Amino acid sequence: MDGTVQYYNEQSNKWNILIVDNDNFIHQIIKEMNKDFTFEGRTVNFHSAYNTKEAIEVLEDNRDIVLVLLEAFLEKEDSSLDLVKYIREDIKNEDIRILLMTEKNINGLEGNIIFDYDINGYEKKSELLSKKTSTVILSSIRSFRDISRIKSNRKSMERIVSSISNLYEKDAIGDFLISSLCHLSALINQCKGMGKENCNINSFAAAREGTSNIFRIIDGKGKYKDCINKTIRESVSATDLMKINKIYNEGEHELFDNVYIARYKSTSGSEAILLVENQSKDNYIDIELLDIFYKSVSATFDNLCLNLEIEETQKEILYTLGEVTEARSEETGSHVKRVSKYCQILAEEYGLSPRDIMLLTHASPIHDIGKVAIPDNILLKPGKLTGEEFNIIKSHTTIGYNLLRNSKREILKAAAIVAHEHHERYDGKGYPRGLVGEEIHIFGRITAIADVFDALDSSRVYKKAWVMNDILNYFIEEKGKHFDPKLVDILFENLDRFLEIREKYSDITEQSSEL
């Protein structure tokens, strides 16, 4: 994009100018001389005040004054300068252009004007009213406009810096796109969307479905609020659809007459489209700032997609590794799937963060990874283990921890904790370290319940599956002993969900699918 600045200011269609002079003739002649004045398609609207009190009242009622034509000796000698001080210091308006008018000698006043007050110039009335009025007004309006643009640019850049730092904190594509939409809408519409929750700006974020060309809306505001889960084609007008197709086929992002559209594409194949209508006609939009925001969001989107792709690969490897471990015990891979799903329910209901829920859900499948080092004659022994053999079995917790503990990856760090602590008991009688209560990491406490629930419910080489009533009675008996009592309560409160998972991922179903 070429960096062209577009200016929008249609709030009143007029440039508001305040004349402050005790001579009504001055008011009338200035108004008459400039009745046909226009700039950027807007005419001028003159307000009149005949003393400082009236001038203050006009300024309080009209926040969009761009120029004050001020008699230098209004009432007392310092009255005009007091009004200037009021504008600059009391109401802190640095944008209004202030021009002093006088027929008197102002040489004594000139030093104060230049050095002590933020006054933008002075003119003799005889010259001003003869030929220079329109030139002075034009110059002042241009100056006001340019200052407003600079300030708006600065605020927009602050928004960009702030929003980009917030976007880096997102770790899910959906959350990232929703947050990007909010920040983009604020940038374009100058934060006039009534807040994130009640935003009335027409906008949406859409993500591509798989490898298809279908984009489905994941978040919408304003008229798109009820379009979530619908396709773009179903949701937009024919005119906007043509603009979206133009961006999809030919470009990256563009500000059209009334709408901004951006397409984001990652190297991993994920794509998204953001659309925001420009509903703030009283401000301008700097294309260079939009370009900066686009490039930042685009780069962050690509990095996030790549990181999520890596995480998905890690998760798949962990599931496969867990299934391999179970296969050594002559069990199906359904055990690790069920344990993972049980852990997810317990973690959600316990109140863990979304990130911790994800880590535990995908780390728990390799809770028994240490069993790869246990000899078959012990691991597969159908009868009762000797004390020495049981100690060897127990060592799988430490072996698994040592295999994983040096990893710098969050998921493998979580897996190391799970492998090490899922056989600890709440009363301190577990192994390998005899931790008590909340000394046991919450990942270990959750996995303990998920693992035991599934183990009791499944047949093994050394035992038959228990009936459900016996399993539930066991958890009641071991509440506060083997298991965290709060987690036992969560298990019972969500038993129907556990049983649904048990049915969906049953060993019989697994075996049938392999035939």
C-alpha cells in the first residue's frame, strides 16, 4: 500500500470559528467576507463573543472550535491573554489556532505573545479585513488539521504498540483473531465501539476450514454478532463479498470506501480474514499505520500457527508413545485416551487455567512411560509380585521422570511431573517420595484419580475389571487417604461424563475398529 493518508471528518460539515471582539462591526464584516469560504468540502460556521465571559461559554459549548480570532485589547489590557491562558492551561486545548487582531500598537505586547503565550500570530485589523481574512483562515484550518492528524497518529501508534504486545500473549488461534479484531476495530474507529463486550462496530473474524476454501466466522460484532459459525458467503452483502474476493485473490489488505479487509496466511497453511467497517467518519485513517499493524499481526499469526503445529505434532507423538507403552503391557491404546479425557474433565472442574488444562491433557498419556525399562517377566507376570518385583515396578515413576525432566518443552516438563507423581498418595503413603497432600503437584493428584479409575474399570493380566459400584465405594473409602478429597467430589459430580468417555473409548470398540 502507498502510505496515502485519508482524512474523514463529516461530523458537522463545517469548520467552527470563534470571533471575540467588542465591536459588532468586526463580527459582521468577517462573516460577510467569508460566507462562501470552503475547505475540503466544508464551509465555515462563525460563533460570536463580545467579552471573555461569553467566549468561555462558547468554548464550553463547542468543543470543535478550530480558530479563535481574538481582539488583543478586549476589555482590560490582559483580558485577551487571560483568555489564551484559559484555552491553553485550564481546558488544556493545544490544537485551537489563536490569532490576535488589533489596530493599536502591539509592540509592547509582542514579547509576551511570542515567548510567554501559545499564540499563533497577530494581524492588524485594517489588513485582515481588507484582503487577508480568507488566507489567514485557510492557513489556520490547515494547521489545525495537521496537528489533529499528528496527534491521532501518535495515539494510533500507541494503540498498535499496546495491542501487539497483548496479541503476543495469545496461544490459541481463535483467541488471537478475536483479540486482533478488537484492536483493529479500535484503531480504525478510534475506540468508539462501546467496549469489547458491547462493541457495536460491524466487524468479524473468520478462519478457513481445513484445506477447503470455506471461511467460517468465529467472532462477530454489530450486525455480524449473530453470524458466528456461519460462512462469510452467507453473512456479507454481494458488494462486500466482491471486495473480500479481491483481497483473497489479489492482495493482503486494503481500506475501501467504508470497510477495511485483511487476509492473513501462515506458512503452515492456516488462513484468516478480518473485516471492519469504518463507522467513524469524523477521523482520518493513516494507511501507513494500518500497514504496520497488518505486518505485525501477519507475522504473529504465522508464528502462532507454526507453534501450534509443533504442539500438535508433540501431542500426537505423546499419544503414540503412550499407546506403545500400553502395548508392552498387552493392553490397548484406549487406556491412555480415557486417562487423558478424564484428566481434562477433572482439570477443568478444578479450575486450572486453559494452558494447564491443555498441558495435562496431552502429558498424561505417557504417565507410565517409565515402564519401557521394566522387564517383561515382571511387567507381564499374571500372578502376585514379590516385594523385590514390586519395587522394580515402582521404579517406573523415577525412570519416567528421569527420561523427561531435562526437556525445555512445556508439555514434556508436565509429562515429567505426571510420570513422577501419579502414584503418590494424599496421606503420604505413596511412592516414590511419599509426598503429602498439596505437596503433590495438581497434575499428579489429577492423574492419580484418572489412572486408578480406569485401571479398576479395566481387565489386566493380573486381575478382572471391577464392577462400577465397587469402584465408587473404593473412591469413597480412599477420599482424603489415597486421593485429594476435592477431586473425588469432582469425580462423583461428573460421573456421567466419565461413563460417556468409558463407553466411547472402550477396549471393545478399540478392538473392533482394528478388525
